[in-house]
Amino acid sequence: MAAMSSLLAVLDAADAHPVAVTLRARSYELLGDLTDLTDRTVVDVGCGGGRAVAELAERGARAVGVDRDPEMIGVARERWPTGEFHVGDACELPLETGSVAGYRADKVLHALADPERAVAEARRVLAPGGRAVLLGQDWDTLAIDSDEPETTRRLVRTKADSLPSPRVARRYRNLLLDAGFTDPVVEVHTLVLTDDTALGLLHRMTDEESWLAEQAERARTNRIFVAVPMFLVAAQG
Ligand SMILES: C[S@@+](CC[C@H](N)C(=O)[O-])C[C@H]1O[C@@H](n2cnc3c(N)ncnc32)[C@H](O)[C@@H]1O
């Protein structure tokens, strides 16, 4: 429960960042013409607290959120009572073959040992001509200003190595092509964090106190700087 609350707090803070707002809006555009998506099913896989489901529903889609964590789904249902949310795995979606017009997974595939299976599952549930949008960070490309660059490099690498698929974002295009998707569109938007949002992210990256103390001092004196390139790839199923 504590881990989920801390993840949600970081996600909520990052979600409010202007680049994150633009990025989500762009991810919805890349799902396809929203007039075509009206009343059609769009699935947000690894939906977390459910914000994208609510935003897609506002745009007229029948948005469905799926997350493997029942506590996350509980939070999503509480936050967005009219939304449709299901507990389920990205590799075995609770959806019929060919039943969705759009598939979206935001900051999710790095958590999967076998992201190929999730992308194959995306292709299974998409109707012909439907679109998939993958979005997320590459955990080896965080840029963090620090007086201890060697320690920083080690901590970034340790965090990346703790994840099942830390570099999957740079593979999104190839994963989609290998699964039979066509016409990929690739964009990279950089999230630049210069406030306490950065500190929240760094606390999820490491518990090394002296390094975090320097970052806290940077935040206090307006000198914290974390840049996170976000990879956004869309393709047609
Ligand atoms: C970093 S959060 C991102 C949440 C949301 N997409 C967002 O952008 O705010 C990753 C989410 O993916 C979910 N997740 C991880 N592995 C999953 C899997 N195999 N199937 C479905 N959801 C998964 C987690 O429970 C978590 O809610």
C-alpha cells in the first residue's frame, strides 16, 4: 500500500507538469481521429490512477482502464466513479479479439519481463486499422545535475538494472514493427523537472541518503535539475 501511494504521489505531481499534459494530449491525438473514436473502445493498459481513461472519456471515447494492481484499480474507481476499470494483465487482457479501436500504454512496458507479449496482445485486441500508442521513459537516459556524477551514474544504472525492461522505450518502434504494426510515428518529448517533483522521482530511484541530501539542498536553493526524455511511438495495427 505504501509503495503504491508513493508511486501515485510521484505520478500525480508529474502528471500536472505542462510537458506531461501536452504529452498525454499528443498521445490521444496519435490514437487516431477522435471523431472516429467516439463511442468506440479505447483501452489504457497499466492505467494506474485512471487519469487517461477519464480524459479519453471526456473526448467521447468509451475508455476502459486495465491494471494488474487491484489497489490501483480501487483508486481509479474512487477517483473516476463513472469510468470503466478492470484488474488484468497487459499480457492477457480481459478483452475480446479485435474489440478495441485504440490501445495505449503509458510508463508500463518497462515493468514487464516480456514486453513482446504485451505488444502481441495489443495487436490481438485491436480491430483492423486500430492504433497503438506506447509512451514512457528509457531508464538509462535520465540526466541529473549533481556534484557527484560518478555516484549519480551508478545510482541511475542500479535503478535501471532493477527493472525488468529498463531500455524498452528505445525499442517501442521495433517492437511494434516486429509484431506486425505499420506506419510508426516516433516522437521524443523531454520532461525537465526543476522543483520538488524531481525530488519525489529521485526518492523512488534510490534511498542513498547523502546523495539525496545534496539533491534536497538543490531543490531548496532552486538548483535541482532532472531531464527525462519521454519516448512516444504510435503505429497502426
Ligand atoms: C508507472 S505506473 C503508470 C500508470 C499510468 N499509466 C500513468 O501514466 O500514470 C505503471 C502502472 O502499470 C501497472 N502494471 C505493471 N505491470 C503491469 C502488467 N503486467 N499488466 C497491467 N498493468 C501493469 C502498475 O500496476 C502501475 O499502475
